[in-house]
Amino acid sequence: MNAVAIELSIVFVDLFPKYLEERTLYISTKYQTASHLCPCGCQEEIVTPLSPDDWQMTYDGRTVSMQPSIGNWGLACRSHYWIRHNIVDWAEAWTDRQVLIARNISSPKKHSGISRVMSPYERSAPVQREMSRTMSLWSKIVSLFSMRG
Ligand SMILES: [Zn+2]
């Protein structure tokens, strides 16, 4: 496991770019979602919805921290880390048992203080689908405007 501390650049956007840059945390307050490439280098896109029941983001004017930790047990790398003041703070990789426990605990509206589990396939797919629909609608509106102008 990669144990080198990685500092993320913070970029506030309305819409996420099609291709994310490595070591960059994109934050859309408009869609209450953050997105970044898995810091292990596997290039998987991690989408973290921001809400009291998902992840909470703290922005101190310069750096961003996220609560709880991000456990990508659905990925081959199974990376698990905190984002604290822009720094990727590696936590232990998930074991199958931990995944099962966290999965059972992380029912909606229940705060346990234990890392929330996410799978890019199960959890974030609806969010992404919703966002890309919004994005294509928005790009249609934009192109309408630019045709007129
Ligand atoms: Zn990874």
C-alpha cells in the first residue's frame, strides 16, 4: 500500500470535468458532491455525496477536510484514507470482515463514527447518472445560447 502523504489541490466547480486531474479534489457545492481520483494511483473516480448522512466537508478557507474516512472497498485497491487539511491520510485497508461490519452499520440516518463504506458501483452510480443528465441538459442550454449570441 502506498503510504506516502499526498496533498490534494482543491478545485471548486459547478460541474465536474470529464477527466479529473490526479491529486485534485473537485467540490461542487451546487450538486453537494465531491469527486477525486483514487489517490492510490489506480485512476478510479471516487464520488462522495456531501450531506449530513454522507460525507461532511470542512473548508477552512484554504484546506478541506472530509468526514468520515473514505473506504473504497468496491475497488480492487481497497484503499481507505482520510482527507484532512488537503492531505490524504492513509488508513488501514479493509478486510472482508470490516466491510461486512461497516456495511451493516452504515444504514441511512445512523451515525456511528465508524468509517462510511462506499462502492463506486453501488453508491455513486445514481449520483453520477443524475449529474450527467443535468450536465447534458445544461450543455444544451449553453449551446442554444451561443447559437443565438
Ligand atoms: Zn485506488
